[in-house]
Amino acid sequence: MATIEAIVKLLTKKNQKEYLEKEAYGTIHPVGRDEFTAAGQKNCKASMMVEVWGFEYEGQTEIIVDGRKMAVYRTYGPKSNGKIELYAGERVGKN
């Protein structure tokens, strides 16, 4: 899988059924094999790593990429280039 640039939606839960959406410019990367273990420990199936600018990310716990809603199970950063890595995946085991 190649690196893809796209507009993603960062979601903040407003209440049980509603979310606040914030669009952000993201660079989507594939995840490495070791990331599946880290995701599994948080009841997620690793799907991708999305880099967004640090000033756009405000602790959102869910993300929509290409119409797929996923949980942000881990973050890294901000890095020296001002970006934060969001590791996203689909929840498994619990609905």
C-alpha cells in the first residue's frame, strides 16, 4: 500500500449519537506488522496510520477516512515537523 494524501474527518463525541466533525488534511500510511499487536491490546484491528498537523488534532478518539469510521487507538507526537501520527483501526470484540 502506498502513501495517500486525503481529507479526513476527526470526530469528537458530543453525546451518545452525535459527533462534532473537523476536517483535516492527512497523509495515510500503511502500518507495520508489529502494530497489529499494539492494536489488539486495545481491542482494535490495525488499519492505517494517519499523519495530521498537530494544531488540527485536539484529542479526537475517532476518525473517518474514505467513508470508514475507525477508532484512534494510539497517537505519537508532535514530531519535529509539527505533525502527529494517529494509529487507527476498527474495533473488534465489543460493539
